[in-house]
Amino acid sequence: MPKPTQRPVVAKRTPAQAVEANTPREPTPDEAAAAVRQMLKGRHRAADLQKAAQTLAEQLQNAEFALEATLKMQEHYKTARVNVVERERGLGAREGTACLLLSDLHPEEVVLADTLDGVNEFNPEIARQRIVKLIEGVRWYLATVRERGNDAGYKVRDFMLLILGDLISNNIHPDLQENVALLPIPALLFVLELIQMVIDSLLDDPLIETLHIPCVAGNHDRMTEKIRHQSFAGTSLATLLYHFLAMLYAGNPRVKFQIARSGMQTVNIYHEKIRQFHGHQFKYKDGVGGITIPLNKRIARWNKTLRAALHVYGHYHYYYDQADAVGNGSLIGYTVASQDWGFSAEPAQQAMFLIDPKRGKRLATPIQVQDWPTWG
């Protein structure tokens, strides 16, 4: 016969032992501390996740805002190029487009009078005063060249404000970091206000039907240590400011912006082109012929690719007028740097001229915004 299966022997427990086995055991101090650490770790993990989610939400919101701003900028890039066409002339009147060059403002820079024997003094408050004088000078110019009653003159219905860059001094050199009253961003906001003053004054003129504002950046406006050619406009604070201005005046049908996507662009006035650039593209090396030699050589080369009847530039803080080029002065005027570089002193001024559809550039003159102490 098969042997019966042997059952395991189970130790018998007393009632006290059974109660003790079913009663939860108090954790040791080490176990309690480990449990607390685990709980805190879980709470910290939850807080970290919540913070990360909040950060992602903020980044998403900022990305959406940046995308919206970028799309608006792209819309401005796609706007039609400046194209001034000849209009029907009235009896005895000639059609003309008035042009003002605006560049080399440097409104945050400080020039002390005793460093230049009293020839010049400059700071943000003086910059504002000179902008007011510029506005007064433009009004005087328009009143001078316009028709009056039956007297012959120009019917100025188009105005071109050509902004050529170097709106601020920026902190691109150690010397500039030591001689400014405003940091770059406050300086940019200040110059935004100054340019708005000029634009609003032109819009106050009821005879100006269209205000064209073509813009290029300057070398001082850059955000990079050295000048970059391919990304010159895309790494410039001036380009950013131009788009802000275009957005501010987007609802005004009288204002037309053309913002350069490189360091140079052309605008169409009547039957000719104007080439607009800041001026750092050619170098003046103190030759006997002055700035004319390097300028004329560069114009000849550029015209082989695309001919322009007129070239406008700034950069050298020196007013200059020849048949096919106009160089702009500056708002800051004569500085110690100008003195050290050997430049002749001239008053703070900006260039203005008129384009006649039949005769081209006419009536060019500097609009002086500084009381010049001597004729030397």
C-alpha cells in the first residue's frame, strides 16, 4: 500500500504571538527618516514638474509672440519698393520730390566743450534741441522752394526721408562705453522718439501727400563685434527700430517704408534710381583728393552692375555734394575722434535736396542745426 503523504509540521503559536504578528510594526528611526525623504522627494518632483510645465507654457507664449512679430516683419519686407512717379503739373508749377538725409545721430554720446576749445558740445538734451532745429530747417526749405500764389515754384507732394544708419553710438568700442549718457537700449528708445518727432512734423504738412521712408543700417548699429556682410541688416539694432516705426505708422496710408535687407538698396524716383548706403563700404585714407577718389571709384564699380543716377551716404560726418552723390553730415557734430583723425571741423548738419523729374538733383543744401562759432 502507498504511504500517506506526510503533512508539513507547523509550529503552533500562542494567542499572544498571533496578535503580535498581526499588529503593524513601528518603523525604526532609520526607516522613518527614509520614508520622510522619499515623501519629500516626491513632493519636490511634483513641484519641479509643475515649474517645468509653467516654464514651457511661458516659452510657448513667447514663441507665439515672436512668431507673430516675425510674420509682421516679413509683411513689411514684402511691401512695395519706393517708387515716386511724375504727376500732372499745374500751370507755372514744377513737380518735385523733397529729400532729407537723416543719419549719424549718436544722441547718447557726450562731447565736452572744453575738449574741443568750445567748438562743439553734445549730450542727449542738445540732441533733442538739434532735432527741433532740423524740423524748423526743413519747414524753411519747403517754404522757400514751393510755389507761392502765381509765382513759379515746386509743387512738393512727395517727401523722401532717407535714413542712413548710425542712429546710436552703441558700445562697440571701449571708448564709446566711457563717453555715453545712455546704454544701447535706452539710447535706441530715445532715438525712436527723435525720429518720430521728424516723421510727425512732416505729416503735419498738409501738402505732403506721401512720405517715403527708405532705411539702411549703419556700422555703429550692429549687434556683432565686427561688421558682417551677409547678415548686416539682420544683426542690426537699426533694422529692429525701423520695423518698430513701420508698425507704429502701419495705419497711416501716407507713410511708406522700405527697409533694406542688406547694407545697400535702391529707390526709384521718377525715371532714375537712388543708391542708398551708410558709407562704411568705402574707405577714406587721408588722400590729397579727399573722399572723392575712393567714392568715385566705388560708384563706377557699382554702376557696372546696376546704374544709379544718385548716391547718398553718411558715416563720415561730413557734408558733401557732387553731381551724382550727396554725403550727409551728422547730428553730433565735431568730436575729439574727428579731431584725432584729422577731419576738418564743420557744424552739425543734415543734407537736403530736391529731385526734379526733368533735371535731376537740384537745390542741395545742408540744414545746419548748430550755431557755428567761427567761419574757420
